[in-house]
Amino acid sequence: MRELRFKNANELSHAYILLSPSAEERKKTALALAAAAVCTAGENVPCGACRACRKVREGIHPDVMTVGRLADDKGKKKREISVDQIRAVIADSVVLPNEAERKVYIIDEADAMNVPAQNAALKLLEEPPRGVHFLLCASNAEQLLETVRSRCAEIVCGAGEEEPDPESVKLASAFLRRCAEKDEAQLFRWCAANEGMDNAAAVAFVECAIELLTDMLCKRRSALSMSDREVYDLEQLMETALGMLRVNTGVKQVFGLLAVAAIRE
């Protein structure tokens, strides 16, 4: 997977779902995102060289916590992550960080959370404490509630695959959520707030949205309450937007089209 890098930690989404059948790939991506959150370099994070990045890599950073399935009295992992474990995260998340300006919770095998645990996690994802990030590692996103998935940016972290830029994933996920919610005013405000990006960033966003919509049509990803027809029509609109951007149509004009055409009766 392409190396994850951010201009600064403010570019990070508050929550990600990291998808891969490989536990190693999920862990590698989670540690890279966690390092970006606590890196002390300030820009182009994670730097990989500062004390915070080294601590994350070694698994000893006090502000990067991992939650997973507990072991029973025989040392065998339990089948589920319980609601009590998530309630413990909720209680801990409001405590100030020990060293960094941010805190990160890695939920290993997040698709093993039972329904009460996911509902409890949903409250965190809706109103996360300031400076707290959640990384939900999963092999099967369909085991996660749609309400949980809709509040997270998704990264598919397959070995050897080149992934979209995380910022593009974040933008595309936010755009598709607003389309699914069918709130024209919210969609208009979102498009107006993002129409100032340059052509390259707009192309990356649209390409990422097309990829997510294709996954929805192929049932590899939740359609966020949209029908197959709505997903198909939205994909066609994004293809039109991509074609416009590639012939240097102004980004503001393209986002104007998305604002008025992405939600249909």
C-alpha cells in the first residue's frame, strides 16, 4: 500500500475503518495513522523518526491504545468484543493524553464487536472528544452496523495495492454520506466549502468516489441506504464530473453540478 502521509494531523479523520483480510496489513495501516496523529514533527506526518513515531512502532506509546477480544480463563480469545470494553473506551477517551496532543484507539477485529458494543461505539463516533481518533480494523465490513460505517472513512489496505490518498477517501466518504442523507442544503454547503480545491485534488476526490460507488454496486461496501439505481445514477454523474475535470472545466463549476444533481427525487 502507498505510504500514508499527511500535511499535518488536522487532516486526519476522527474515525477510519481499515479493511483487509490480512491482519498484518490492517495493523501496519493502523500504526501509520496512529503515528500521524501523535507525531511531533508538525508537518508531513508521520515522520517515522521522532520519539513519538518510534514509540508507536514499538507499541509503547501511552496515547495509542489497542482494544481487542479478551481471553477467557483458559487463555482462549472470546468470540466478541463486549459492550463493557467499549464503555471503558468511552470513559477513558475524555481523559487528557499523557504525552501527545491527541489520543488514538485501535479497535482490533472491530467486526467482532457485538451489537450493543457497536451501538455504544456509535455515540463516540457521532460526538468524539476533541483530539481523539478511532481506527476500526476489520476483515468484513458487513459485520459492522451501517450507522457505524456511515460515520467513518474507509481504507481498503490490501497488500501490494495502491490506495487512494486518505484525504480523498475522507472527502469522498463525506460527500456520499450527504448524498445518502438526501439533505440538499447540507450537500450544497459541503460543495461550496470544498469548491476551492485545485484540479488535481478534485480529480482524486472524484476518482475515489467512483471507486466507492463501484464497491457499493458490487456489494463490497454498504450503500448507505441508497438504492442500486441511486448508486448507479450517482456513479454516472461522477463519471461526467471526472470527464469535465480532465478537459480543465473549472472545479467550482463541477462542484456546482454536484450540488444540484447529486440528489434526485
